[in-house]
Amino acid sequence: MQNNLDMIVVLSLIEEREAQVRRTNLLVSEPNAGRRRVRRWIGRWLVRFGTRLAGEPAMRPVRAR
């Protein structure tokens, strides 16, 4: 028969395991998945803009003569 101490240990182990699973699955089970999609979209546009801006003649470093 289990005593209360055994149950406390088991419950604390279960809590720790659930917390670990929650931390590792943030990308899968994040409740703000819609916001994440928007952030990715904005990030892609910023990268495109930065690439285009870096290609501008005024942004290129002056070559040594």
C-alpha cells in the first residue's frame, strides 16, 4: 500500500515532466500561432527589403582604388 510520501513524490515527478514537455513543445502548441505566422511574414519582408537595400549602389562600400 502506498503512503502519502510516495504519492507526493509521484505527483511532483509528473508535474516536472509536464512542465518539461510544455517547454519543449512551445512551437507546436503555442496558442499564439496566428501571431507567429504574422511575425514570420513580417520577418521575410524585412529580409527582402534589407537585401534590396544592401544591393543599392549608395549602400555598397567604396572599393579601394
